[in-house]
Amino acid sequence: MKPMRDIVKFSLFLFLILTISLISFEKIDAVYERKGENLFFKSCCFNPFIEQPNFPPELKIIENESEYFIIQIDPPINKSKIDILQKNSAKLIEYIPDYAYIAKVDYHKIKKIREIPFVLWVGIYHPAYKTYESLLNENEKGKVKLNIKVFEEHGNCEKVANEIYSMGGKILEIGEKIHIIRVEVNSSLIKKIAFIPEVEWMEKAGEKIFCMDILRNLTGVSLLHINGYNGTGIIGEVKDAGYDRNHTEFAGQIIGEDGNITHDAHGTCTFGILFAKGINERAKGMLPSAKGIFCDWDIGRYESIENMVTNWSGIFQSNSWMEGNDYGDYTTYSEENDIAIYDFDVTMIYAAGNYGGSGIKISSDSNAKNVICVGGINHYNTSTRDDDEWNDASVGPSNDGRIKPDLSCAYDYIYTTDSTGSFGYTDGDYFEYFGGTSGAAPLVAGAVGLVYQMYMNNHFGNNPYGKTPHASTVKALLINHAYQYPFNQATRYEQGWGFVDVGAVYNNQSDFIVDEEYSLSTGESIGWNFSVNGSKPIKITLVWTDVPGAVSSSKHLKNDLSLRVIDPYGNIYWGNYGLINSTWSSPNGTEDHINNVENVFIQNPPEGQYRVEVIATNIVEPIENPVQNFSLVISGNVIENEPPYIPSNPFPENGSVNVSIYSNLSWRGGDIDKNDTVTYEIYFGNSLEYVESIGPYSANFTNITWKPSKMNYSENYYWRIVAVDSHEAHSISPIWNFRTEPDLVPPRILEVENHPEYQEAGKWINLSALIEDNDNIKDVFLNITFPDLTYENFSIKQNKTGNRYYCNRTYNMVGKYHFFIWANDSAGNSNKSSLNQFSIIIPYSDVSYITISYESGFGIANQSICTNFSFKCTASAYNETGDFIDFVPVEWNIINNESNATINASYGKIIKFYSGELNGATTLNAKYGWHTDSVVFTINSCFFSLMMHKGWNLITLPVKNNYNASSLYPDIDECSIILGWNATKQDFDVYVPGSPYDFTIKDGQGYFVGMKNDSIFSLNDVPIQQVNVSLFKGWNCLGWFREKETNVSLLYNKISNTTIILLWNITKNDFYVYVPGSPYNFIIVRGDGFFVAVDEQSIWHGEG
């Protein structure tokens, strides 16, 4: 099956281009040059981008005096644009072709309106727009009657009427429902009335003037009467000057009267053509079994229809008269008729008039878009059509180019009822020569009544419940089956769509009929597929009841539908194209943007599949919900297939925001033809491209879901669904749009790695991270701080494998490097990793040997240590001359012999060695490239070991000993000095080799030991149980000898008369200070010395 995308792709693209500025609020002036559209007013026609109307100053107002403005917008018009205008304080009142509205706006808001991207032009609705130039320049003295259209807003009619009355005018009629006032004023007031803000239009009022045996056969009525269709159950109305209600043919036929009814022969004739019951068979009416209403022609047009519908349920009205001489023009009379039909959905039939021979066009009443305008054809009282011809009836087109009349009928020799006696045209009760369009109109009205009866009796098989058809459907059926004369007998503007033939309607029971079941908004379309066998012509008629036209405009179609027919060879037939000059359509033409009746007539249709489409080109009213219903009639040997339902109920809803980027799209679909299947073509994206087709689904499967690929954050998406059934009939959804949620989540930076952690200078190191984001990564940066605290920051976005971004580089500066990786996404979110590090180390080749060392760099010798003892080890590198180069990271391992010693790392510059709990030996090994070193430790629980650091160490010997300073000095490797505190002197005793001073190392007392380098001091562990240390007033240096650790707050509380405690910090080479309230409660372990200040003497036994 060929996707419909080939058919709709260009139109979808064009529609998107024209509407994207509305949805995104971005002007598109840079994309194309705005040229505007013509504005059609009766007073002038102009393109505001090219010129402005040249009104005289006395017929203009300035902007701050105006309440009403003309706003022209970019096509197409849609509800979104209307809503935006109204949200910006523009009250839209009346559509003006092309693409403009008259709107009520506070002039302070005009600047804001002009700034809306889709607004092309805003202009003042000047008084000069409000009528014909000839009326504004009216020089006639005395009184003149005017029809005045006021803007549709509650209270405007009364307000304008009061103002005109205050000027001295006479109010003849106020039509509040139709917003029309009829007045009589002095001609000198015309310009003043034009300056009343609420006045939209005014025109001169006119005076009313008057515009069957063989004919029953010519119109097909005899066939219907024979088959039982004679008007039973139908109620219609004749509106005329008066009639003879007592005529014998009318007995029992009259159901009601409206107005002050007088006696008049004209109305007797027209009423009889419709309702005469046939006492005289020759005069039998078109609807002898129907019921008739007679209405006085002085009753207002809208009022008479309202009364007919409300009081008697009438469904059509026949009018054989006209008012005024605005021939061919669309006036307030035309508008009032269109309002009545639009509001009450009845059929109004109007005589075209009898002045065509003088070159005069149809009456303004019959020029309404929604009426059936009836022209006249002379039939010369013969039963053949061969001698028929147009002679004198008024003709079309209307002044705005619409095809009028709609239908035609007999112009002469109409046998009908006549008023009796001197009131009639003759002395008798019947008149043989009634004619003109006054006679043709009720003949067509009779056909209208019979079509209503057939439809309500389910003659066409589509109305089992007997509902009343819409007026547009009745009109479409009569136009579709009218007899078209060759143009040498009557042209299109003389005969309209042909001579009414209700018999042809009767004989085509298999017509395909749409009775306003569908409504369309701008950009939507609906279509049907038909199989045609080519045995007879096919005729397609589209009719819609348009919203009333703007009387101030010179172009009166508002809601524009287009009829398109595609034959099996792809030839396109547009509604009405070619039918002005021929009775048959021509292919490959252009759309009709003027008429609300469109036809395609194909005389010799090739056999095959046909496509009939109704397209909503520009739907502008009702302003609150611009949609248009329509009626469609297709005749010929066609087999119909209903299109799928128009896709609807979109999710996300149209205009949604903050939509998840993972959302599914869904809509309501299906098909009324239960044996059909439906495939859905999906157009989706930022530019509405065809994506794919899904399905087919069964006709009753209505909830359709589609999963798009992952969407981007904060983007506008547009989508449209084309539903195509198994007969290739399709329905097209509107273009929907939504905006995805903003991305508020920063990139996730995971698994930051550096390989290796230690690398020789000049060799490659790899830094990388796994980076993920909900949207798109915009950039990734690596920030590296060098050992000398300089740094660099550079992008690594281009270096990636999957989601892992990396950098491979060499570095020559030896030392520790710190780095982090940071990233930002397309939404502007950013994130960075934690701080990581790697080290560049001395090349192996630059090192002569290494030694296992203490933190100070002093080498560790093989030695004995206690169990449960820990200290830090590093590796020192030396060059070939024995000079220290640096600490280097090495590979570490230990080999235990009965012991269970451990180290906390297998690689690095510095490790922590733990001797374990078992006696035995262990070997600690270090490897740097090909350089190695090892140290053997003999571990014995009988030892107590102290870690002695380079610098000052405050220690105590927590074991029984016989040391004095001089004997202790040589046992501690790298010892340089020993200080013992003399509490009696409150000063230190100092021992260095060669010193004359020596002192005993006492239990429970602390000593400062100065170290040239780190070393471990181990001695036999014979624990001290108790001490007796005299505390002197002032400072005392004590040593903690117990296995269990303590803290300074306990010591403070246990040692009598304590005022302060000092604990040595080897790393700072300074004291920690503790007094009550201090935030730091320092731990004191076995072997630690500390100072205590007391204010009274006492003995310390080791309390704490």
C-alpha cells in the first residue's frame, strides 16, 4: 500500500512552516519576506504591506479615539492564534477576508498586539470602511431609510438606536438578535452615524417589490406524487404581500399565519403553487398533503424564521419578492437571511428577480450564501426541454464572484390559484400564465419539501430513525441532481447548477450522503474511497452552511472548505474548476475560495478507485470554536467506503509542556466499517517528518500507542497521524504539539580511573571516567593540578569509547598530581568528579638503589620488635653517588616465618607495618622496578617497643629497668640528647655524651629524648605494677605505664590538685594543652610521657 505521506508531505511541511512561529514564539521574518494578503472591503481593496487606503481626513479617526481595529494575521487561521489574540485583550468580532478580524481593543494594548509574531498588520476601523462612498457623499436632501449593522455585543443595538434618536432620527426596527437597526434619518446625519463606534456598516434600505400541469413532469414532481410523496408531514411557509385565505384550494391546508395578512393575488399564486390540494387537478400544488403557513412580508426575515420554527415547526420558507436595488451585492438583507439559516437550520428559497434582460443581477436577498437562489428558464409550456431557454430572469454572479443562482425553474406558463373576483389577475379562481422567478421560487420550494419528506422516510437508506436532514443536505441533493442545460440554452450564471429535478433525486436512492456528521478545523481533512465502474457520470456536491458574511467586506465567504477528487490515474479535480464555462469539470485546476457550494461533475469517469476529499482550507468562525460542518452528495455507480475515524484524543494533549522524554504517544483511532483494518502513518519530530507506519489494526481497536525513539529535553515536538484503511481511504489528524521537560539532572560522572596510579616520568598515563546523562553531553573537561600547584584545564570530549571519556598523556615533573573531570550537558547542567590523584615517579634508570626507611628517610635495620606494634615504612631512592633522590612508590610484600605480621598496602610510597600477635620472624620486601631491599624483624611478645621519631619524643619506660641517662643513651639508635625534668628545680636535667650530669631513669616519670633520625627502641617487657612519684607544686613530668590507655580528662580528675596537663605533639613539635572545658580530650597510651601542673604537693601512684 502506498503511504499517504506522498500525498500529504508537502502540505504538512507548509503547515508546519506557517505555524511554527506561533508555537515557539519566534518570528520568522528572516526566513521569508512578509508580503501580506489583500483586505476586501466594499469601500476599498488593498494590501496593507503595499499601500494604505486613501480615505479623506474627515472620514478617519486617530488611534487613541478608536475602539475597533482590523488585525491581519499570518495564515492559516487556527484556534491557537485566536486564543492568543484574545488572551492579549483583543475581542474578535467579525472575520474579514483575507486572514483578518475586526476586533475591539483598548488602544493601549495595540502595541502589544502588534508585537505578536504572527500578527501582520493592525489598522484602525475608520468610518470610511462602514458604507459605500456614494452613501457617504449623499447629497440628496430630506429623509433616507438606512439599514445599520452594529457590532455583535449585548446592548450595542439599544446604544446606537438611542444615539441616532438623540440626533433626530426615527427608529423603524431594532433587530437585537441579528444586530441590525432600521432607521429613517435626514441625509445630513449619515457621516455622523458613521462615527458612532459601535456601527459596523450601513446601507440604504429598499422597498419591497414582487420579483402547472406540464411543470409537474418537468420538475419530476409527478413521479413522486405517483409514488406517494406529496408532502405528508411537511410544514412550510410562504412569505408574501398577502393571499386569499378563503380560496377553496386552501381549505384545510393552512396551519398558521404570521403578521397582519391582507388580500393579494401574488401571494395567492405562490401559496397555491406549493399547497393547493388539487380540486382543480391542473392547479394541484407541489405539496398537496403538506401544511402551509402564510407570513406577511413586513415581518423581519430573522423574526419570521424564528416564529415559523418556534410556533409551527416549519422547515422551509419560500420568498417570491425582493427589497432594495443593491443587485448582486451582499447587504444586511443577505446577512440576516444567512443568520437565520445558520441559527435555525432551515431552507430559505428566494426568487432571483426578473431583470436579467436589462443586465441586472440577482436581488440582495437571494444573494445570501446559504439560501437557495432560484433563477428562471422559459419552457414555453411544452413537455420537452429542447426549446427551453433563458430569457429575462436576473443572473449571477454575485459581486464577489459567487455562482448564483443556485437552481432554476420555470419562468413562464405556471398554472396556479388566483384570488377570486376583482382581487385576482383574472376573473376566475385560477391563473394560467403566472411566471417570473416569483413562480420559479415556490416550484423549487416544493421540490425542497419533497426532498425533506423522502429523507425523513429513509428513502436513501441512511436515516432509519427519521431525523430531519440539515438544510445544506437538502440543497446538495437538489443541486447534484439538477438538469444542466447546454450553455447555448442557458449559461452557468443564468441557470445556476441546473433546472430542479426532484424526480432524479427520487431515482438515485443509492446516493452517498454526508449529512453534517463531520466537522473540520483549519488544516484538517477527511476523505472517502469509491469504486466506480464507469457506466455513468459521477457527480459530487459539497455544500456547507457558512457563518454570516461581513457586510462591510467585498468578499463574503468566511469558512473555506475545498472539494478534491482524485481519479484512478491521479488526475485531481477541484470543486467548481471548469464548471463556469462547461457542464463538466476539468482536471488539474485550482481550488475555489469563493463559494460555499462546490461541485465536481465527471462525464466519462474511467473505471477504478476514486478518492473524494473535503479539506478545511481556512476555518475562522465561530471565534470561540472555529469548526465547519458540511454536507456531501455523490451520485453515479459508486460503492462507498467510510474513512477511518479522524485520529483524536492525543496524549500528550496538544500544547502540553514538561512531557517526559520517555513518553509514549497515543491517540484514539478505529473505523466505522467493522470489516476494515486501519494502518497509521506517523509524522513526528521537530520538522514533522514521516517516521513509520504501524498496523494494520482491526477497526474496533481504538486505543493506539506508539513508542518514539528517545526525545531530547526542552524541545518542541510536532506530530500528526494519518489513518489509512484497507480501501486506502484516509483521515488526517490536526497537527499536535508538545514540549518536553527541561533537563534538571546534571551529568553523572562514574568510575574515575587513573592507570597507573604511579608512573615513571615521561611515560604514558591514562585518565578516564564513565559519564552518563539524561540528554546529551555537551563537553567534558579534565582539570589537572601539577606538583608545583600550576594547573591546566582542557576538553577531552572527542576522546571517548562508548560513554568513557579519556586522556592519554606523559608528564615529566615528578610528584603528586591532583585531577578532577567535569562535564556539562546541552541543558546547561554541570557536574564534576571528586578530586583524584596520580604520581609521576623517578625513572627506574635514574635510581641506583633503594632502602626501606622510616618516614624520616633513615634506613631501617634488621631488628627485634614486640608483638602488636605498628609503624610506618617508606622507600628511599638513591643515585649512583649515594645521594638521596626522593621517596618512591614501591611494590611491598612480607614473608612470615611463624609470625602473622601484615602491611596495609602492596604498593605505594608509604605503608603501615603491623607486627601481629605471634612470635616469629618476618621479612619486609620492597621493589622499585628492578631495585629491591628487605628488612628482617624478629617479633617477640617479651619485648616492649617504642617508635622514636626524628626530633623530640616525650616518653616513659613502662617496664622495670636499671637505666640511667648515660646507659640509656647508647641503647637508643640515633639518640642525640636526653632531658629529665627536675620538679624540685622546675627545670631540666640534660644528658649528652661527655656531660658531667647523669640521672636515674625512674618508673612513672617522663623524659624528653632527642632523635637524629627515626628508630625503634625495644627492651624486655617486665611490666611495672605501681609507682610512687612525688608531685611538687608547679610542673611535674609523668609517664603512663599501664597496659590500658587513658585520656587527659581522667588524669585531670584522678591526680590531686591538677590545674593543667600538657601532652607532646611530635608532628607539631609543640604541646597539646588540656584544662577543664577544653574541647580536646587526648588519648594517652603506654609509653607516653606528659606534664602535669599541680598547686599542692602529693604522691602519684599511677591513678588515671
